[in-house]
Amino acid sequence: MTLRNWSENIRFESGAVHAPRTVEGLQEIVRASGKVRVLGARHSFNDAAAIDEQVDVDGTQEVTRDPAWAYISLEALDTPVEIDRERGTVTCSGGITYGELCRRMHAEVVALHNTASLPHITVAGACSTATHGSGDGNGNLATAVVGLEIVTADGELKTVTLEEDGETFEGSVVALGGMGVVVRMTLATQPAYSMQQYVYRDLPSVELYANFDEIMSGAYSVSLFPDWQDEKVNQVWFKHRTGTVGESDGGKAAALEPVDLGLPSALYGAKAASTDLHPVPDLSTEGLTVQMGVPGAWHDRLHHFQIDSTPASGDELQTEYFVPRAHAVSALQAVEGLRDRFKSILWISEIRSVAADRLWLSQSYSTPTIGIHFSWRKNWAAVREVLPLVEEALAPFEMRPHWGKLFTVPPKRVQAAYPKMADFKALLRSTDPDGKFRNGYLDRFVFG
């Protein structure tokens, strides 16, 4: 059976797939294999997780399975979720999904500072590509990591921590799978909190550009959803943090009382929605997290989709570019100027803010950023023509593409965008000198 990614535009056929139940079993597989890559939720839209560099987004090229090559899934790995209240951390399997981890954490009345839009993606996969949520004060998901347990190329188990390993740790968290197999992760926690989510419709672009900082700082987490047509943002989602959740609540949203935030019926020309809305017009809101200010726990509001709602398939291709916050308005205006070029192939865009961090390959390394995301209709031929236009428009604004999504930026430009790229390359060579965890993707964008 052909194994594909979520969007079914990438195939994984060049190696056998292993699902070890123990760390010891995983170590044996790594020792015995010539090439190793880890498959998480398979939510990457490019060949970042693929062993064979010949696999492409058309999914049409023939690939040869090498018996010495191995894909590893951590789904069956027997590693418990351990909460350390004294240290304020949670330790979990790298293969656990955010939905499952958040459910278990909330039952213990602890929380993460941020989550992804989709709860079905894995913690290790999201962190290794610097995937993110939103919020002016919120770092991407990888910034919660304080410790890693990695099976290295020789099959040994190595621990890397923020406390003990300093810069080496900063280079190891967003590692694109190149350091080894991340079997366990330790994340910083905080007390569980409650949230309320509100949506506004039809924000005029002129108001967005004139009041960008005020709008993006208007809640704990803010998402803008434009289709770039009609000089407006279709929807603005405000996720407000309203208080803490006590043990007596038992994780039940119904136990939470709404907080009157005094929000206006109109905001910068946008009007408060009168019913739940899906970012893509005419799609059902079933499975979305609850809007209209209904109170809920953090893990029932920070995601865009409910934790028990897993999209069955992805009828889309995704692209995302990050620019420093200082360039945000100019970059958005440049993209809006291309609206006629992608009107027929775009489902929706999403704009979010991410705080600066010190992780070497994070798109927000050393600078707060704005992520400009595109959900395209699944037509790679058409998307491939548009991406260079978007990238050219964003080139003056120190743009960095998302590691796990589609882009056509030349490898040299990608490498030049990261001041610590040479150090990262040296780190991978020192930990994996024979290139067991290297693939075509790393060869192009790190070593090329």
C-alpha cells in the first residue's frame, strides 16, 4: 500500500515503515538502518520527511525501495506522559499529538502557552519545523521545549536540555529531523486557563494597515483570514485568555462562567459575527472550536479545530512565509497587490504573529515575525506558477519560508536567511557524521 502525506501530494515508498513499541526496539532499528526518517502526522507538504530525494510534489516519479532504508513511526511507542509540578514541566513521547497531550495535561490542570491550529499533528514534528500558533507574546511551539531525548545515528540515547547544553540545545530543537529520532520531549507548563473566542467580519484593509499593531495585540491569540479580494480581511479571530481553571472544574468547559470583556459590536470597521463561522466561506463549522464568547478551557479554544476532530484528508496545498514584524504592513500590501494572480486557486490565507526566540532554525530567530499562510486548491501546476510571484514580492522583507510547506525559494537564499546556519550544519555533521538522518531535503536546504 502506498503511504502518503495528509494532502496526498507526497509518497513515502523508499523505505520500510517501523512502529517500535519500546525505545530499545527503536534503537535497534536505527543501528541496523542505513537511512532513517521519522513520520509523524505526515502534515508536511514537501519532502522534508521523505528519505528519497526523488519524491516530488507531483507524486508521479518512480522510487526504489532500499532494504537498508527505514521510516519510523512513534505512534506505538510506550512512553508515559509525566507531569513534574515542582519543575513546571511535562515529559511526553515525541510522537504524541497535541490533541492527546493537551487532553491529558488539562486533566491535571496544567497547560501549554500555545498550540497549533490543528490538534492532530505531533509534538515532535511541529517543534522540529518551528510550527506555531499565534500571539504577540507567544513564541512558536518549539519555544516550550526545555529537554530532548534523541536516539542518535549509533543507536545511543542522548539527552539535550536547555539548562545544561546552552547553544547546542538552541540548535537541536528545530532540527528538521537531522539530529536523530526525538523519542521524548520535556515542555514547560503553566496553570490551566480559560478562554473565550470571538470573530469579527469584513475588516477593511485600510483599517488593518493603519491599526495593525493594535489589532494583532487585541487578544492573547489573533488570526486574520483574508482571501485578499475586495480590499478586506474576511474574518478576524480573537482568542481571549480570561482566567485560570481550578481542579474543581474537572476540565469541563460547562463549569466555566463567561467573562464580560466589554467588546464592541464593531471594531475598526469590522462587525462582530452573529453566528459561528468557518474561515473558508460555505464550509460547515462542525468540528471547529466554539466561538461567540462561550467560555472554554485553553485546549478547547487555542486550536482552531476541536481536539477530537481530525480532518480525514487535506484537499489543499499549503505555503507560509514569515517576515519580521517591522515589515508586516508593507509585506501584506505587497501580497494583496497580487490578488488577481491567485484568486482562482486560493481557499483562504491566515496571518498570525509569533514572538522572537533563540532557536537557530526558527523562522522567528532573533526577531518577532508575522506568518503569512496560504491554503491553496490542490493544483500544483497552478500553485507552482504563483509561488515565485509571491516570493518575489516578499523578497525585500527578509522573508523565511515555513520548513514544512511548499516554496520555491532557492536553497542559497534559504540558508542565507539564518545567521546560525553554518553552526547548525556543523552540529549535524558532529552528531551524524555519516548522514544517516540526511535526505534530499536536508542536502538541498542545509548542505547544498
